[in-house]
Amino acid sequence: MQLRRLSSLLFVGALALAGCGPKTAHIDIGRMPEGGTFHGVWASPQYGRMHLCMSNNTVVGEYTQDERLGMIQGRVTGDVLRFEWSEERELVVGRPTTTRGHGYFRLTLGEDGNQYLRGEWGLDDDEVGGGEWNAVKLGRERPTECYAHVRQHGGQRPTSGGADDDIRFSDEAETSPDAAPEATPTDPTAPAPATGN
């Protein structure tokens, strides 16, 4: 009798543990709409202005609203961006709190021709469960604040040690500080430079 009770408890415990993973969105990935891109400035009713920069399939960005400063980093597959976010809020001066989580956006084109993000966020390892996160693209604006937090930390981008650490965006220089200046080809018909003898 006790053995049967113990095995029932173990079975119930195993079922409970099996359901204890991160909550993720079950999304059917579609094609990116023609002319659609996550790169741009977005207005979110929940999280204010978002500056997102996209290179290949990687997106980084920031959002600000009131006392919030948040960062987003993720990967695009089709019309979906899955991302990690972190947000610093300073409700009491000198006592900031940081919250982290995951989320997703699906990019859609509206009947009005505007691009929209429809998504959700979750806390910690969860991708859903926190609430909606939506936005509309501000078509005439270019993202300029994708790395605003970098300026606050001595000009160094925080690195995760992963393959994305060498990502270059179109608004960044391609040269490193220790690179030799690029040689310019010489014209064989041009006079030779003076040697200063």
C-alpha cells in the first residue's frame, strides 16, 4: 500500500516538474512582409520610443519611457523577432532596479501601409505571460539610440562573449583603432614624390 502511494506521489511530482520550463510563444513563422524590417524607430503604447537596429538577422536596440531605460537583443526568423530584454528603472533617486526577461515581436503590415509590431513579454526565462508589447513604426525617423547605454558606460559595448560581439551595423565604422591606414594605388604616369634630400 505504501509503495503504491509513494509511486503515485513520484508520478505526480514528475508531471509537475515536466511543466516547469520557460513559457514560450507558440508561433507559426511567416515570411517577412515585402519592404518590412525591424530596423527603425517605433512608438509603443506600453514602452515608449524604441530604437531598433538590425544587421543580417540580429537586432539590438533600446527603449525609453518615463523612468525606464531598456535594452533589447535578439534574432529574426521570417517575420518574428525573439529577444531578450533588460530594463533599469529608477523610481527612487540613486536606487535603480533591473528587471530581465524575454519576448517576441511579429512584424505585420497594416491596411494603412504602416508597419506594426505585435508581441508579448515575459519575466526571466519566460517569453510570454507578462503582457502585450506592441508598436507602430515611425517611418520617417532613423534609429540613433540603439547604443545609448554604451555612451553611459565609457564607450564600451557590453559583450556576452558570443559570436554576435563582432556585429557591425551600417552606421558604424569598419576600421579598428590598431588597423594600418589603407594604401592608395599609385598612378605609374604620375611624377615620383620628392624625397627631401
